[in-house]
Amino acid sequence: KHAIQALFQHLESNYGNLPSLIDSGSAAETIVSDDGILHPDHLNRLFQHKATALHVPNFFHPESARRLGTELIQESSRGGGSDNWKV
């Protein structure tokens, strides 16, 4: 929880105006794969910008996800690669 807060505080302090980074409109949908399977039609919608995010519960091991999140936050705080958040 603290790592996520730190990430958003870092983003806001360095780039400001976080609401402008959040997509809105019909493409701002998060696709949730309730069966835990990554489906081709979900990926197609994501890559065609018909959805903003794809959530597949338990797709990635929780501890590995935490480590990856920590690494991304550290990279962001060093100024490496965090300049393209609105993809």
C-alpha cells in the first residue's frame, strides 16, 4: 500500500496534474477475465484502444508482482523510463 502511494506522490510531484493522465470515455474500460484466462479477443480490444486495461486475476504470481512493482517504483524515482505513462 505504501509503495503505491509513494509512486503516485512521485508522479504528482514530478509531472503534476495526474487526472490528465487518466483516459476517459468509452475506451477507459478495464476488461476483467473472470475465468482467469487471457483471451485473444481481450487482447485485440486492448491493442485497438477499445479498452484501457486488462485484469486477469492470479495471472502473475503475487510475490513476483510485488517485486516488479517495487522495481518499477525504484526506476521511476531514479528518473528512468517514467516519462510515458499515458500510453
